Amino acid sequence: MAGSGKSEDPRAQQPSPSTRKKVHYPFWFGGSASSFAAAVRLQTRAPDAPKSMLRTFVHVVKNDGFLGLYSGLSASILRQLTYSTTRFGVYEELKSHFTSSSSPPGLPTLIGMACTSGFMGGIVGNPADVLNVRMQSDAALPPEKRRNYKNAFHGLVQMTRAEGPGSLFRGVWPNSARAVLMTASQLATYDSFKRLCMDKLGMADNIYTHFTASFMAGFVATTVCSPVDVIKTRVMSASPAETYGHGIVGLLRDIYLKEGVAWVFRGWAPSFIRLGPHTIATFLFLEEHKKIYRVLKGIPDERKI
């Protein structure tokens, strides 16, 4: 009625936080979304290899063909199925069990959850990560030094036979440290940016919000993880002879003496070009996973993190 004084504001029809249903999504959604978004390399190179991204692209295509750009794809997929499934899955489980829809977690809580899940993901995904680094950097090596792994499973067998089971966890601690930083700066910031876009900027829970939040999360993740990412890559791609006798610290010292402190931030732009789109694609695929799941289960598509 005209005189009832009731508001016609559409926002009044939205369910309050206390009445929103908290949805528990399947554990594997994150790994599946990350696998769809799996990308290619440009992070490792030989000392005499082209230094720019464009020259590296031309160098790879010229020497290995167009498919050389996808070297290590099987290892990359295996990495996402282990590393990303664990970190996304544990993160979502922690959010589901220790938070409620009426009291969404703050950034410090999200960071704590992300650090825990990232550390676990780093350990679980380390064997595939070593393979991923080696297979992507193989083309930059002289022919006589290439490992020539046919695929991820062939690489696992060959690496275990030649170097022992311990080789599967080469660089596990810097890798886990990187996974902690990556998960905290990627997952926690995505949730925070998404909430900021919706609650403070009035944006709807749609693909534009997801793109904006994931773009900002990718930028933060690249900046935070760049130093550890370079260290992890150098350690994992090193041969046993390079690390034998003086360990990781000695290896990094030798690299510093040869290349100076700038090597720590080498390749930030190519790293962002790789990680930025991968982060965006991962969260867009993840949100679509969730949307389809809600449709199949008949769950209303409500605003939630």
C-alpha cells in the first residue's frame, strides 16, 4: 500500500548475514580451477639465454618449436592437482569450520588460515614442483645436460632412480615458505578485495567483481613472492654437484657473488605476466565451479565469500 511506509529498496529484500546459508564446497574445487588455469614458463633461463621476455619467446620457438612453450605442461597439471588442491581445500575447510556467515573472518584470520594451508600445500606439491621447474628449464640447457623427461610420471621415476627419493623434496623448505606467502597474498587478499568491492563499493557478486579482486590479488602475490620464488627456482633447478658440500646457503652466496643483489627481483614483469592471468583465471574458474555447484544443489546464489 502507498501509505504503508514500507521501503521498496531492492537491498531490503537481500537476506541478512545471519540468515545466509553457509555452503560447503567440495575439497577439490581449487585444484580443478588451478589446473584449468595452468600456464607456461619464463622464470628460469641459462646465464647466456635471452634476457627479455620477447627474446626468450623467440628463442624457445626457434629451438624447440611452438610446443616448446608448453614444456612441462604435464608436471604443471600434476603440481596443480597436488599443491593447489591441498592449499585451496584446506583453506576452504578452515574457513568453513572456524567462521560463520554472521561473522565473516577478518584479514588477520584469513592470513593465518592461508599460511597454514599454504605450508601444507607446499610440502604435498613439492615433487611435482621440482619436476615442473626442471621440465620447463630443460630447453635452456645444453643438449648433453638435458634430462629429457617425457612426462611428469616418467620424470618422477627417473629422478628417484638417479638421485634417490630425497630428490623429490629438494628445496622443500624454501618452496613451503613460498607457498605460505603465495597462499596468504593470493587467497586471503582475494577474499578481502572481493568483500571490499561488494561491501564498500557496492559491486555485485559477479564476474566483474571476481576479475577486479583477482587482478589485485595477483599483483600483491607477485610482489610478495618474487624474491622467494626466484630462490626456490634456482635451488630446484640446481644440479646435485652445485649444491653438494655447501648447501643452499652456499649456492645462494655464489649466485649473489656472480649476479649481485638484483637477481632476487629478476623477472618480476614476466612473473606478473604469468602469475597475474593465472590468478585471474583460477579465481574465475573457481567462482564458476561454485556457481554451478549451487545451481546443481538448488542453493540460492547469495553474497558470500
